[in-house]
Amino acid sequence: MKPTPEHNERMAKMTFASVYPLYLTKVEKKGRTKEELHQIIRWLTGFTDKKLQELIDKKTTFETFFKEANLNPNAHLITGMICGYRIEEIENPLTQKVRYLDKLVDELAKGKKMEKILRVA
């Protein structure tokens, strides 16, 4: 499945603040913690907890969120299916980054070990 231009635009305009509570609920329902969620977000983006809270408070779009991020050099190791899309085949860079984050949250909720989620060799 290939994301449409409309889908990519919708992803860019979506706010991180609107999705964050969903991520948190998803991981906590599965017995994981807010700290673990923040750990994977920090790993992917390079944001501190303080910066993350600022972005939530400002209702930052994913477009701005990832423009300000310092993407982890190992992010390309995040592969597989998420929401019907094969991550490594997504052509739009922003949509791919959002799906990287979705995949990490998914792996956390599924109980994967942190070393595996953070792609530690």
C-alpha cells in the first residue's frame, strides 16, 4: 500500500499533542510506563523531556516536530509493517518518520525488550 499525497499532508498537519495521549494510553494499558515511552521518543528524536513537553504545549505539528528533531542515525533500522504500510518503502520522508515513531510505540506496547526497540547491537 502506498500513502497518497492527501495522507502525507494529513500526517504533516496532525499535532503531536493529539497523538501523544494515545501513545501513552496504548503503552500503559500493556503495562509499560511513561518513562519508557519517553525513552523511545528521546532515542528517535534527540529531544529532552523538557523539549518534548514544550512541543506538546505548543501543539506542534508532526511537520515541525520532525524538523526540530535530530533523528537517530539508526532510525533506518526500524522496518516492518505499521498501519498497513511497509515502513522501509514509504517514500515521503515525514510520513516515514511518523511511522518510525508509531512502530516504536507498537513494539513497546507488545512487550519487546528495550534493547531491541532501541536497535542496540
